[in-house]
Amino acid sequence: MHVLVGAILVLIGAGAVAYVVRGAAAFDSEPPFLAAGVLLVAVGLGVWVRSRAAGRVGRLGIGAALLGIGGMIVSGWVTSDPVHTDEGLVRYVRLLGLTVAASLLAGVLLLLRRVPRRPSFGPVDLVPIAGLAAALLLSVVWLVGGDTQLRPCRLGNEQACVKTAIRLIESAERAPSAPPTRWEERAARVLDADLCPGVEPVACGVRRYAVGSVALRAGRLDAAKLAFRQACDFDRSWCARAAQEPAAEWTPAELARLERRARP
């Protein structure tokens, strides 16, 4: 039992760490996800060697994660748009994913309670305790770090999101052929988390065009074209600008559509 549960935790944690290292993000904030991966690996190793501290640290971490996910589910449910809208459907699918994640965590918590462990603390208990310390350190670094512009946008501040989008567009203007930085990729993912949570078409257009500019610099042509077309649909002032993006490699039909949308 302890070998099986330990292997499950190690594999999940290693997958989370590898996902962040590759530049992706399962959630909107990379450092907490990285912290969770480090903690899971450490707890999994501790469970594997029957560490007494691993069970306690694991239950503490999973309990905190369940509380956080529960808060996200309640908040998302209260603020979701009607399910018949595109934004509402996307939000409800996300809530379903969070619910499934919470169920899996609850199952792991039940398994941890049945895992045999040593009768007393020993040197192997330093492994999960060190993982907990590293996870807490990563979380504190994220909370007090210099990422002050993305955090308000993640929390729903539309003005902060527009400022971030303008910064990305200006960066693309200065260096259109340079690949985006890790911060720019992270900022684009934050803006791309919801199609358009605001009610102002102008703000929606800015957000989508910024996402497209980052995708274009990263070589993701299909994603860039989709974001540019969405920006054009939200605000036709972006249509002509999108058509002038040579790196997008527009087809004649796509250019004709953008030109039609650009006409008043």
C-alpha cells in the first residue's frame, strides 16, 4: 500500500513540476502549482519509506488544497454567467474540472489514512518536512514577489488586464521577431484564461490582440490567427491592423474577411 500511494504522489508531483518547467501552466499561477508539485514529490517519497511525518504533511497539504479549490468553486459558481452563453459554458466546464480535481484529492486523502508508517519520527521524516518548507518558500516568493501587475488581473481587475495587454502589444511592436519572454507568455495565459469576462468590446479587443501577438511571436500561427480574428470581432478597429501582420501568413480568404469586418 505505501509503495503504491507513494508512487502515485511522486508521479503526480513530478508531472506538475515538469509541466511548469516546460513553460505551461495548468492553473493561472505557475509558482503555487510548482509548490504543489514539490510538496507532492516530497510527500510521495516520504510515504514510500513509511515516514511518520509524510502522512501528517500530506493530510495538511491536501486539506489546504481542498479548502482552496472549494473556495474557487463557490466563487466561480456565484459569479458565472448563464450557461447558455459562451463565457458561462467555459466557466462551468472549468468548475467541473475543479470538482473532479477535488474528488481525486479526497480519494488520495483516504488512501493516506490507510498507509502504514513508522511508530516514531526519524531521519526519513526530514524528506517531507523539507518539501513542505520548500513549498511554503515558493508560495511566499510568489505572494511578495514583483509580479504586481498580473496579480490584480488574475483577481478580475479589468484595468490591470488592459494595461498588461497594452504592454504586450507594445513589446511586439518593438521586437516583432523576438520570441516572447517567460513573463510575456505567463501574462498572455492570464489574459487568455477567459475569452472576454468584461462587457466593453474595446477592452476585449485589446486583450485578444495581445494574446495573438504573443502567440505569433512564439510561432503558434493558428492560435495567433484565432486571437486576431476574435479581437476583430470584438472591436473592428483591430481588423485592419491584424491584416497587416505579415508573419500571420493570412490566406486570401482570411484577408478578405478581415477587410470586410474593417469597413464601417
